[in-house]
Amino acid sequence: MNTRNKRAVQHRPETLAKREEILKVAALMFGEKGTSNTTLQDIAGQVGMTHAGVLHYFGSKKGLLLEVLKYRDNQDVADLEGKRMPGGLDAFRHLIKTAEENMKRPGIVQTYLILSSESVTEGNLGKDYFFSRYSCLRAELSEALGKVLVGEQGSLSDSDRTAIEDAVAGILAAMDGLQLQWLLDPEHVNLARASRFIIETAVSAVIDPHENCLDRNR
């Protein structure tokens, strides 16, 4: 079979449907049992395939894990208008909802943290995915917060833009860090509640700046 015909087969409806089925099952199993306790053979058995059959679609377990993360991203916005993150303050409410949902799928959170930390190494399979994901999230959230601020005051100053960029980067970093703390010590770290606090604090600091308490008594 030549390359052209092979690509045609890969995009047949039944092939895409099977791929979707594998991703759905893998997301559920990784979410419940974690990556180390779930094998490709386990997943293959659930979808009526062989280990080699799953590899045919995704190449490796790491390849499947990355596709599961992309699948999760798509599912998180599947019910939203335009199948994308909402604008304005709803974008940040969506982040809070995502943190709440993540408490139900610790295995997926673990997968995300492991692969994202590995992505900083040169030539890593997930580097492009995570670079693109963070870039897109920063852009979407910055646009959302910028529109709120324009609605409040009519325009954006350079300092406003800097504050927005810093707030958005800080929110994403804090959410990732909270996920790690939550996995390590779920008894003392409430992922949803702490994420809400960070998001509300950062957004409020941009929209309605107040006194910096750390400047007191200097």
C-alpha cells in the first residue's frame, strides 16, 4: 500500500470512530487508575482490539497519552458555543469549572503534569503540544480580560496590558502548581477552592486594583 492510500484508510469514518472509541476509553481508564496502572493491553481489551492494534493508531503509550490530553481539551469545551473557551469573565469561570472537574479525574491530572514537565526537554514528543497550549490559553485569556477592562474604562494602557499578561501567566502557573500539591496531599489542598481563590484574586487585581499590602511598613 502506498503512502497516499494509507492516509486515505486512516481517515475513513470507521477508522476515526474507532480512534475516538479508544480515546474515550483511555481517558476514562487513565483518569481512574492513572498512567502507571493502566497498560495498552488493558485499553485494547476494553475496545476489542490487540495491543498492536492500539499502537497502529497512536504509535506508543506516550503518543496515546498526548492524544488523550487533546481529547480532554476538546471535551471540556464540547458543550460551549463555538466549541471554544467563552469570552469575558466567563472564560475565568470556565477555568474554575475545569478545576472542579479535574478533582474527579486525578489520573488525567497526573498524566498532564508528568507530560508537561517532560516537555521542556529538547526533542520531547509533547513539546509542541504544550507550547501551543500555553500560548493559546494566554492569548485567549488575555483577550477575554482585556475586553472586560475596555468595557470598564474604554481603553487599555501599556500598564494594563502588562498587568493582564502577568495575571494570566500567573493564573495558569498557579493552577498547574495547585494540581501538583493536590495530587501529593489531597487532604490538605482543595484544588477547586484554591483555584477559585487564585483566579478571583488575579482577575480582581487587574479590574479593580487596590493597595498592595506587601508595601506596608517598608
